[in-house]
Amino acid sequence: HRLLLEELPDAQVLVVSNREPYIHNRSAGEITLQIPASGLVAALEPVMRACGGTWIAHGSGSADRDTVDAADRLRVPPGEPTYLLRRVWLSEKEQSGYYYGLANEGLWPLCHIAFVRPTFREEDWVQYRKVNEQFADVIVEEATCDDPIVLVQDYHFALLPRMIRDRLPKATVIAFWHIPWPNAETFGICPWRREIIDGLLGSTILGFHTQFHCNNFLEAADRFMESRIDREHASVTFRGQETLIRPYPISIEWPPAALVDQAPVRECRDAVRRRFSLPADARIAVGIERFDYTKGILDRIRAIDDLLRCHPEWIGRLVFIQAAAPTRSKLATYSSLQGEAERLVADVNARHGKGDFQPIRLVVRHHEPDEVLELFRASDMCIVSSLHDGMNLVAKEFVAARDDEHGVLILSSFAGASRELSEALIVNPYDTHGMAEAFVRALQMPPAEQRDRMRLMRDLVRERNVYRWAAQMLLDAARLRRRQRIVWSN
Ligand code: G6P
């Protein structure tokens, strides 16, 4: 936190993302507040709380319009405001083409190796460009100087950095791509590969979670653009402007704000046991995320099935709670995943259920941060079995939640987080039996080993927290900004 404030250059900070940090909904005549399930929001919200500024995002809640002022702004966080949220409204047509279509049926499957075919439609591309333009205009409206620092977030806004550069040439634009960047051959199937790279190269700095994804981007820029690539300094020069391509592994707030109000671990366990009517000696495994096909939810259920088949002594003594937040449900890939998961769970429960005891509990609804923390604290192990993931902050949140230094993290080797959290039990989600054996190892792990592993992971997340993530980007940006000022003054 202090580090972030020290590095913060003396300039206005604007954040742009599709997802907003606070959603207001209307249900039964009342306005309720929801914090969305999004790694991006989990990471950036504490940063904005600390440094202030304006966050520009799509207003998606049914009561969002009722809570803003005439300029579509409101001060947040509710109750103790420190920054501004500027909501941008999209028509159904825009939302369908830009968000569901291009972003989530095109770029999302293109960038994640989950073997879902990307769909590219010309009409979606038209809407995507239009919405990026709309956000660029809002940035100009919100800018109070000609050289703000603009943090552009994620694959919804690939064209925005260039559009900002055209409108505010002196701005420092930091674009961060929260998902993987594929190899050049894969990226090359996108019909608008050149436009997307051109858009991103409008930024001063382009960040990814890992060096591997930076290298993939450099390779794509080299292959598809007439640009100069400097591999030693990891930069691309295009249209006379240099963009640094840097890895900044994202993280979480430390300590997590919601942890302050949490009950001791023992009470969390009792509460969860009561809620799910579990026997006092049942061991608890949890999985918590959006219901997304990249998360490997079916794969972990199959591994639980395998475990109970090969080690029937765990039947009746192990429960796996999967909390899954509905997401992008208008898309067939997402709605059919939910149906498939429900069938698989019913199947496994029928096979291994004992009396009233069902080994798998699938809870499909949104969970607020305090409920998520309670589940983390109640569990013996947390399963993060992503088929592919930029970073995965659930893994880091689990570690942060365990101030008792117990609990085992099972982590996919295909999540960026596995590069940092090497004391987790690292698994290949495609290897069902291997994953089941890792679960058994976790269930049998002595408390001293759990503590040693958890301590190392907690030290790492404490030190490499999200304030450091933001501070490092801002420090690099501040350096470039100073250099740029010299150029302008001459
Ligand atoms: C990923 C993306 C974020 C997004 C989040 C939730 O983490 O990188 O940009 O906010 O998923 O998805 P949603 O479509 O609900 O915003």
C-alpha cells in the first residue's frame, strides 16, 4: 500500500474495465449491492481504494442507473468513498456484439487452451470497435489534464490504447491483459489480428502475468506487424512509438479487507458443517469460481469420483463443495456446461452416496466475499484445476484466508499462479487419476507439512501483493513519462 503511494506519479489515474467493481441490482423493490466474481475486480479495487482516481466501467446492474448522478458517476466504495465510479451504458446490441460475441466467443476461447472453437463474426467486430470508441470518448470526458495515467484492463479493450493515444497523445497508457496470450500460430487465426496488435501497441506499457505470454506477444508482433522488436529490452516500436512488454504477476490485497470480520477457523468449520449437514469428522474440499469451462470443474468432479472409486474408505468421510457463480449464461457453451456438471454430480452422488450423505455439493449462485472466505477457512483443501488461466487469484485468496497456516492448495500447472505458488500440490487437470492421488496426498498430509507449505506461500503472497503489482507498473510508467517529457520539452 505504502509502496504504491510512493510510486504514484503526480497525475490523475483512470482505470478502464468492462466489469465494474460495484453492481447495484433491484430485487423485490429493494436495491442490493453486489461485488462481482472477477479476478480483475478483486485485484484492482484495493488499488483504487488506496490511490483514488476514476474507474470507468460498463454499468451492468438493474439499479445502476438509479444510483448515479447526472454525469453517471458515483463515489465508491459505498459508505467510505475514496474514488469515483463512472458508469457507461451499452445497448443490448452493443453488449451482445462486443461483450458476448467478440470478447467472450472470440477472444476468450482464442486465448485459453480449452479446446473451445473461437467464433468470429463481422458484426461483433463492428460493435467491439464501436464500444472501444465510446469508452475512449468517456476517458477524454473524465480526464482533468492532458497527461493522465490510464490503466486499460483486459481483452474487452484491445483497441482502446491506440484510440487514447490519438485523443490524448501525452497520456501514459498501461494496458494489462489478464488472460493468457497464445502463440503466434494460434493468434493468427483471428481475422483482426493486425488491428488488435496495433490497438495494444498504442500503450506505453503492455503487461501480462508471465514472461511466457510476453514472449508470445513479441512473437505475434514480429510475425504480423512491420515493427521493430528489441528482445533485449522487451519492447516493440511501431508507428514511431515504443511499447514496453513486461510481466507483472497480478496478486491480491494483503491482508484481505474481508478477513478482519471473519470468525476463527474452528467456527467457520462448524458453520459450514451445519449448513451442509455434514458429520463432525467429515473432511472438506472446496472449489470456488465462476462457472467457466476454463476452470476444469468437470475434471475435478471426475477426479473426486476416481478417488472414491479407488479409495472407498473416504466414502462418507469426504465432501467436496463446489461453489460456482453463474457467468456469461446467455452463451450456449456456458449454459451447457452447467447442465453437464449437474448431470455428472448427480451421477457421482448416486454412485458413492451413503444414506443421506452426498459426497458432492454443487451450489450454483453468487457468493459474496465473506462467504467465500468462510468456505476457504472451513476447508481441508482447495482445488484450483484450471485447464488454462492467466494467473488465478482464487489460489492466492485461499492462501490469504488461512492465517491458521493449515489447509492444502491443489493447483493446476496451467494456471499462472503455479509459477509462484510452488508449495501447492501441482496437478495436471487432464490426468484424472493423478489428480485423485494428489487429493489423497492432501488428505493425508501431516499438519506440520501443511504449515510449512502454507507459510512459504503466505510469505510470497504477502510480499508480492497487489499494491506491489500496481507500484511496479506505475514505477516503470513514471520512468517512461519522465523520459517522454524531455522529448516533448525539446
Ligand atoms: C476474467 C476476466 C475479467 C472478468 C472476469 C469475470 O477474470 O479476465 O476481465 O471480469 O473473468 O468475467 P465477466 O465476464 O463476468 O466480467
